[in-house]
Amino acid sequence: MVNLSDGCEMAFKGDSDTPCAIIEVKIFGKAQSTYYDKFTEKMTEAFAALSNVSPDRVYIRYDECSLWGWNGENF
């Protein structure tokens, strides 16, 4: 699933004129830190290539979830 919210007002270090982005990733279960490292590297590269956001202004937040519901049931 993907949700893009363009045109949001965001500021980092008091700078709201330079484009920036926050990417939130929800993971069912847990992953090893090496996988997070690789995903962060590749996602930052891909997002920067497809947008006008510099890699040093792309932030990724991870959320490990132990329970997810779908189709009226929990995994």
C-alpha cells in the first residue's frame, strides 16, 4: 500500500523552503538491522531519483508491528 501526500508543509532545521520527505514503513514482524540498512539505502536512492528531494532530506521511519488485521481477521 502506498499513500502519497504532496504539498504538505514540512520543515527541518527551520528550513521549510527546501523539499523534504518522510517515508513511513510498517513491517509485520521484525527484521535484522542489515535489511533496514539496505532498504534505507535503496529507498533513498529510488525516491531521490523520482522526486526533487535530495537524499539528505529523505527520512525513513520504521514501525515493526506484531499484529495486523485484514479481511476481518488478525495475522
